[in-house]
Amino acid sequence: MNKLLDSTPRADGFRMPGEHEPQQAVVMAWPHRPDTWRDSAGPAREAFAQVAAAIVPVTPVIVCVAADQLEQARSALPPQVKILEIPSDDCWMRDIGPSYVVNGRGELRGVDWEFNAWGGAVNGLYSDWSQDDAVASRLLTLRGEDRYRAPLVLEGGSVHVDGEGTCITTAECLLHPGRNPTLDKRDIEALLGDYLNVDKVIWLPRGVYNDETDGHIDNILHIARPGEVLLTWCDDPDDPVYAICREGLTALEAGVDARGRALTVHRLPMPGPLYITEAEAAGIRPSDGMKRSAGERLAGSYANFLISNNRIVFPLLDPAQDARARDVLAAAFPAHDIVGVPAREILLGGGNIHCITQQIPAA
């Protein structure tokens, strides 16, 4: 029986592990929104199934599916994948699922953040996000895990942690007026400290250009392990990402992490630039919050990959850059299998492999 706790992870001796630490499972959700996914989500479902198939040999996969899509999901997903009947408004499990925390006694709990569709009344992508906001609670209840409800609007993709007291985020997202307009940087750092058990927050100014999540950190940077990160990099001075990634590098080099280490930064090449085609735009049903137009710049990034046990699952986005990205990942993760999955269909929805997955750490 799970409980809603009125304390905080820090007070109870729990911390959020880094993604590089052992995992017992990875959770996903099934795509369905016609204003996010083209052609009734058919191509996206194929891509999600390929991501699940790439993870499941090394880590069990759980997929949350609405009742009316259970049969379709079961037929599309690998047989080893476990399906749970949990509905959602969209399928970005990184942002709507719980952030798991652990302690030194083998216990596991979930942090349930407030969710408002990436901006609420200010610039949210859809107006009813009640099912998304309930996903974390429903998942933790089904799994019998205790829950903290954090008093903070936050998506999981907006923070990275190293498991040793450091959190990296972007000011563009966490200080956006659509999230927590009554809180300043100090207030947010205090809440991150309480609910992730971190002592140091490193702020990058901005995320990837034209990212409709208001610059999530997981689309521009990934933590490989404590003291080591991968940063999206652009060498074209005419591209807006050129200045963005250099601002990020300056922020990373300006200080140290929670343990006093200077950060080693690996530079990940940027795909493209990539743009939505007329055929792709025509297959998406426009809505008030989301409109996909032909020629629109896509927020493509190889940093949006998943670390899961001894495997890296990364997006294949650009034949001209995929091999270079694989080489950088292989150098940063010499003990891991590097597995690429065609991911343009996920990118068309507004994110990528890290955005659609959420790890459950080994207790």
C-alpha cells in the first residue's frame, strides 16, 4: 500500500540517483494525440516500439496505455514489454512520470511534480492536462510505492542530476513565467534541494533553439557520470544554436559541481538543422496550442538519449552526423553498447528518446 508523504526526500534521507546508476526498469507511455503525432500516431508508435525493443534486452520496459489502445499496443510492442492501463493526455513520460529517489537501505519512492503542459495558461501546449498530471500518482499506486507531491511545476526533462549532489538545468525553462511565476531562482534551488537532495544547481542560460518545452536541459546536455557531461555543439556562427551552446559551455566551465570537481565537457555534434516537411505537417491535426508548419525548425539534438544499465539508446536523426554522434558517445561511454534508433518521428512530436522514457532505479 503506497502512502502520500508530507515530508521531503532530503529530510528522509533519499536522493535522486544519476541515470548512469543501475536501473530496474524503464517506463514509457503510448502515443495517440493527433495534434502531436502525424497520421493518427502510426509512425510514432512504430518508433516508440523500436525504442522499447532497444531497451528491453538490458532493462525491463513498462508502457502505460489507455484502455482503448491496449490491444493495439500489445500487438505493436515486443512481448517482453509489460503494459499497464494508465491513460495520459500525451506520452512524454520523462515529464509526466515520477522522478524516483532512493536511500541507502534499498527503499524506493517517487517524486510527483505538478505538471501544466509546459506552460499552463501562459504558453501550455494543451488546455486539459489532468490525466498527465495524474500519471505519476497512478503509476506509484499500482507499483505500491510511496509518493511525495512536490509544490513545484516541473517536468523531468528540465533537470539532470549526477546522483552526488549536483543538478543541471536551464534558466529559460525553470524561470519561465508559465511554470512558477511567484518563485525566484533561490526558491527553486531550495525546492530542488529538498526533493532531489542536491546541494549545487548549475544553470545554463538557454536550451536548444525552438524547443517548445522552453529549453529543457535534456535536449541540450546529458550527464554521463559525476564530473562529466555531453553538450550539444554547433560550429556554424549563423545558426542560433552557435551562441546558445557557447553560453552553456561558459556556464559549465565557470564553476564546479557539488563535490568541487571541474566538469569535463564532451561536445556532441548537432544534427541538421532539420525542418518539418510539407507531407509531415499535413499529417498533423492543428490545435490551439500546437501547430506544426512546413519549414518549421525542429529542435533536434543527439543529447536526447537514454542511459540504461550498460546501453546507450540514442536518436538517429541525420545521416550526415549520426556516425559522428555515435563516435562521441562511444568515447564517453567505452563500457556501453551504443544503439541508434531512427527517431525523426519522435522529433516531429517535439522531443526525443530521453523525453519518452523515465528510468526506475534499482533500489
